[in-house]
Amino acid sequence: MTDTSFGGEGQNRLFIIIAIGLAGLLVLGLMGIGGYVIFSRYRRSAEEVAVAQTAAAATAEVQATAEAPTEPPVPTFTPMPTQTVAATNTPVVPPTTGTPEQTRPAPTPVRTATPRPAEGETPSAGFGGIGAILAGLALAVVLVVVRKVRLAG
């Protein structure tokens, strides 16, 4: 028979239930990520099949067109170009602005476009699959350490 009037055993049970719930959420999240990867690959492979079929149809059309007899091209008259600009010996002097002692203003920052992911791709958030696994392991270590500290104290 356990004595729960001091809250020792009841709090440990509650902690275990919460820890199991968090671990279950982690497992569900990993399963969701795995399902997303599997279904996105399936959709991508279906798109690749459609592209391959389109390419095969285009190749067959080109071959059918190449096999058909064609008439030889008729020669046309093309006039020779004539030169209308005469070269001159004019020196190019770069324009000067201000005096050489003046300091130039600081350059202004240039805006650059942020690259967008291709259609159907998930944008990179800087946290890859290995990082997610390491974060999950770190969470599990924190749970174990907290449990040990609670039992010791």
C-alpha cells in the first residue's frame, strides 16, 4: 500500500504521464514528417513520369517529322551589307566631377532578391532532419536528468 498523502508518489506518477505524453507527441511529429517525405516523393515521381511521357511523345513527333519527305529550300537573293560609318580618330576624355580632394560618398546598399524554392519544394528553414533528431534526443536527455534530480531531492 502506498501513501499518497505527502504527494511523493502521486507527483512522480503525474510526471511520468506527462513525460510519456511528450514522448508520444515527438513520435507523432516524426511520423508526420516521415509521411510528408514519402508522399512528396510519390507526387514528385508521378510528375517525373508525366514529364518522361511528354518527352517521349515529343521525340516520336520529331522522328515522324524527320522521316517525312521535305522539299529542298529555294535560294533567295540576300544583298551584301554596306558600311555606312566612317572611323574617326577622336580621343575619349572621361568626365570629371568635382575636385580630386573630395571624398566620395559611401555606397548605398543594394537590395537582392531572396531565392524562392521551386514549386512543390519545402522552403529551407535552417533546421534539417538531423537537427530535429538531435533536438528530440536533447529533450529526452533533459527529461531523464530532471527525473533523476527530482528523485534525488
